[in-house]
Amino acid sequence: MEFTKTPGWLDWYAGPSRPAFKLPAGAVDAHCHVFGPGAEFPYAPERKYTPCDASKQQLFALRDHLGFARNVVVQATCHGADNRAMIDALVHSHGMARGVATVRRSVTDRELQEMDEAGVRGVRFNFVKRLVDFTPKDELMEIAGRVVALGWHVVIYFEAVDLPELWDFFTALPTTIVVDHMGRPDVSLPVNGPQFELFVKFMTEHPNVWSKVSCPERLSVTGPKALNGERNAYRDVVPFARRIVDTFPDRVLWGTDWPHPNLKDHMPDDGLLVDFIPHIATTAALQTKLLVDNPMRLYWPGA
Ligand code: 0GY
């Protein structure tokens, strides 16, 4: 099937620079996606955007270029609950990728079991209104109750202003919870202001909550511009991500978010994104937890 990309939507950045920061051996890119290719894995009819294709081969080439060993491929909303493209990437990764799926309550136990065998380890609940239509919370709770038996976790994606309303639902989930992109704080507000304090409280009071300290390119107001010619892009996001890494070093993950859906203003150089890491995880010990120990514990326990 032929698909036409949503107008204004930027293509992912071909030819990323080589990072100056050398990733620790065994580093995991714990948040990335594949898109299609649409001719092989059609985009979902209910999607809110049509991306440009971003194949598993291109994802694996980026992994090798940047120096990662493994990927966690997260189901993107443009594929709805049709997980075939993501699962195909897992199956062709030779065990070097795990997945996070989107499922509906109609999913069968057998389908969940097959996903588990392919390497799926979680489901994603998305509350970002521009990306998805509303799914009733009782349906999501029912799904969480089923996947807990498989040892899976729930990935949640929401915006900071919505955390108060979602709090009771999130804190009732029976699984480990992984928050995408620190719950999307407004980084023009103070890092110790009420909005981000609520997120810190969420993690402090609930030891089953983890956070991806990823996506500075989406959160940043100052943008990719570096100071003094250094590779220090997205500086306004640093205090937020650094606070989470320093406070919860054993419950943080990092990912590129390649191929960066829905970006219109600028498309990040993934090499520059990797160079963001030492600004938020400032010691070798923190970097190893963020990039190796934590994702391995969650996605490849015992490996
Ligand atoms: C991300 C962020 C976004 C999109 C999706 O599944 C998706 O379509 O997650 C976004 O637009 O903020 O993590 O990929």
C-alpha cells in the first residue's frame, strides 16, 4: 500500500554524526521505533499521522553507528495495535531487541504468549491526546492485570499537566511502570517548581515507577544550539533529567526515540543526542546504570 507522509513532518536525519561520548559496552537504546515500511506493514487506519518509513535494517544500522548493543522497540501510535512491524524487528534482531506492544482487550492469551516468545516485555498506554483516541481506563486496567502474569511492565506516555488526573489510575497499576520522557515536563518552569515536584513525588512514593530520561529534543525550548562550539545541545532539559538520574539512579532508562515521529521544527542528529547523556548521567557509574544495568534488568534479566 502507498502512504503519503503527513505534510510538514520532517524525515529522520540520515548521516548522524559519530558521538564524542563513548557508550559503555552493552549499552541499550531503550526507546526507539520502526515505521513500516508501509508497503510491507501498513500504517493503522486510526493513526493521527503518517510517518516516513523507518525500517528495522535502518534502526540496526543506527544502533551500530552510535555504539549501542541492543534496542527496545516501542510500538508507535501510527501502527495502532498492529504490532507486526515491531515484532518483525525483534525476530530479526538475533535476540538483541526487546519490544513494547500496544494491545486491545480483545487480544488473546495465545497472542500475548507469542509476543512474549518474540521478545515483547511490556505494553504501552498512551494518554497524549494528539496521538491517540481515548481508551477507557477499565480496559487498560484489565490489560495490565493480564500482562502482569507474564512479568511484563506498562509504559505510560502522558503530558505533565495531565498527571494529577491520571495519578489514581497510575498508582493502582499492578506492574512495574515506565514513564516516557519524564512525563513531558514544561522545562521553561523551574525544576523545583510544583509541576516537576509532582513527578518526583510520583517516583519517590512509588518504587515501581521508572522513567526514561529521553527526548530532550521534544522538551527543549533552547533547542539543539550548542554553546561555545561544544556538543551540549538541549541544555534547558539537563537539570530535569539530571535530577531524575541523581535521585533514582536504579530506575532510569535512556533511548534515542529514533526515528523521531512528529517533529516539525528540527530533526535531531542522533550523535548529538548521545552526547547529551554525560550531561545528565555525570559519572561512569551512573552511565552504566542508565545504559546497561537498568535496561538489562528490565528487558534481559539473567543475561
Ligand atoms: C515518541 C513520541 C511521540 C510519538 C509517539 O507512538 C508515537 O506516535 O510515541 C510524540 O509525538 O511525542 O516517544 O515517539
